[in-house]
Amino acid sequence: MNRLKRKFRLIKLISFFLILVALAVLIFFAPKIIKKSVPSKEVINPANNESISQEEYNQWKIFSDLELKYSIKYPQDWIVEKNLPTEISFYSPSRLKIKEENSNPISPNIKLTIYQPFSDFPSNPKKLNLEDWINLQNSEDIFKKININGLDAYETITSYPIRIIFLQKGDSVYNIFDSSAGNSVIQQQIVNSLEFN
């Protein structure tokens, strides 16, 4: 019986010691865990540590197309390529480097294609207008409605690592391809800077 009591006391003592160690670890690490989970005001997108100051944004370049009557801002160190009269691509320095080193085609960070009329859109074999085409696609809940500079737009709701936006202004439909799926603050800001003249 004494032997059983000693074993029980030893188990209680070890349990008490383990609880003390666990509390000490919790007290030591808890502030660090909490500090990591509170977002910093300086970082807009904690996933990739991107942020844009207003001063930095004000120094961005502006691409303007007077014929198609739109403009869009982009960072100073990015490259713009006008592929077709109605298509432009934006490349970050890192994506441009990959493009130059690779023999395979590399998609841009952002691609803007304008369809005049929307019936020219390759995935529109029925030649529908944008609203009817979106409604047809949305039978599968592919798009959600968003707003870009006061205009209604439609954005894909997919698990793919890309984002596709359709926006109509007059007879033109602007198709925006965003390779970051909206996870890049810089790319989101480029999309949001689209303005019409």
C-alpha cells in the first residue's frame, strides 16, 4: 500500500512539474505568437509583405491610350508591352527576368485586352452581350460583381491562382487578367487605377 502511495505521489509530482513547464513555455512564447498574428499597419498584404505608400503610388507611370480612351498606372520599374492595338501586358522586374531567361511563353503579371464589340471575345461563340454572357456563366457561380472606379465589373470566383475581370464602358469590354488572383497589393492597385477619359 505504501508503495502504491509513493507511486501516486511521484505521478502527482511529475504531473505538477510538467504543468509548470507547460505554463513557462506558454508564458514565454505567447507574446511572440500574439505579436505575429496582429497585422502591422505598414504591411497592406501580410501574405507577401507588399505595401504601397501614397508617395510611391504618386510616382507610378501612366499608360494612356487616347484612341481607346483609357489610362492605367503602374510602378516605375515595371515594363509595359503593347502586344496588339487592343492588348497591353504589364511585367514586374522579376517576371520580366523569368520571361527573358525562358524560351517558353510567360504570362504577364497583368494583361488588359479590350473587345470592341464583346462579340469578338473568343469564349463568346453565341455572340452575347457582356451581361447575358455573365448570366450564362453564372449558372455555375463563376463570377461575382465588384466595383472599379464607380463602374460595375465582374470578377471570377475560382480556386485558380489567377483573377479575371470583365468591365464594360460604352461599347468596349475590358478584360483584365491578374496572375496574382488579387493577392498582390501592387497588382490590385494597378487594376484599381484603370480610368476612362
